Amino acid sequence: AAKDASDATKRAGEAVAEGAADATKDAAAATSAAATTTSVKSALMADKSVDATHIDVDSDGSTKTVTLRGSVPSVAQRASAERIARDKAEGYTVVNQLKVG
């Protein structure tokens, strides 16, 4: 009985450790995504060739994706916004859902 209890305790400890590792990994991905969102949005706002007023930036650290949503006045600004996002979100895929108009 003592051996069974010991084995059960060991398995429970391993499960807790695995859960903690997963939570740490998820937290790191969320932190990285937040930093990426801030970096991209800041770069868009700083660039005078893009009116970033109506651009939303969302980053997903688990899928390494940055999504641009909203609208810009021209096709050229849409392309510039995507270029800026790609430059700032290294290692991320950029999904450009910006509408022109």
C-alpha cells in the first residue's frame, strides 16, 4: 500500500510540474505577443507615411501571428502598414485585413 501511495504521489507531482511548465510557456507567449503588439503599433504611429488612427494590431504568441485590422485611406498605406508590421514582428506571420477607404 505504501508503494502504491508513493507512486500516486510521484505521478501527482509530475502532473503538477507539467502543468506549471505549460502555464509558464503560455505566459511567456502572451508576454511576447503583447510586446510585439506594442512594437508594431508604435512603429505604425511613428511612421508618417501611414495614418494608424484606425489600425488595430493583435498578436497571438502561440501561433506567432500578427493581425492588422481596421482601415487606411489608400492602397499604398495598406502596403506600408504590412511592411512595417513584418519588419517589427520578426518571426511572426502578418495577416493584413486592413480595408482601404
